[in-house]
Amino acid sequence: MNLERELEAEGISVVSGHGMDKDGLYLPDAKIIFINDSLDDIDRKNTILHELGHLINSHESLECEAPSLASKRELKADRYMIQARIEEYLADFDNQPDVVNIDNFLKAYHLQTRYSDLVIQLFHENL
């Protein structure tokens, strides 16, 4: 996936924000993704992909949504981000690898170990 091309196709602008209390925020009506300017390049891309996942999944920000609904939306956005990272990782190989070290993948992309099961599932779907 070419992230810049995807953002352009969706008409999304990315704006860095100073002093944000979150890593990122997607404003669907304005078609803007705000990114915390303190993030390194890997976390910045993860956050943009996560916020783009909200767009792709047609998530609207609701003031009074139930916590369980918010958790499901966040998981779908995380899934989109991780899927994009897996595609990027696999594109570096001439042939698909027989084995993937999940711990190394998580570390390389700054992903928390709580994503291990999802990463394993998505690798199985992609190999």
C-alpha cells in the first residue's frame, strides 16, 4: 500500500499537532487526521494507518457511544493498521517466508504484545 496515494485518493490531510493527549485523531467531516508531533516515524505511520482504518470502516465519532462499541471500532482500526504493516513486511521478501517471528515483527513495528493473537491470525490469512 502506498500510504500517501491512499490518503490523497480519500482526500485526507494529515496535520501534526503539538501537545496532543492522543497519538492521533481522525475528523471525518473535515477529512483531517491529526498526528501527535512527538511520535517517531514508525509510530506516526502506525497512527496514520489506524486513523485511516476508521475512515475505511466508516466510523463516525459519537459523543454518547457505549464503551463496547468504541472498543470494537478501535479493534477494527487496529486490524486495518496491522494488516497494512503485514503487507509491507511481506513485500520485502522475494518469496513468502515459511516462518515469521511474531516477536520480531511486533518489535519492528512498535506493536504491543496484546496484538500477538491478531498478528498471528492475520499472518495465517496472508501466507
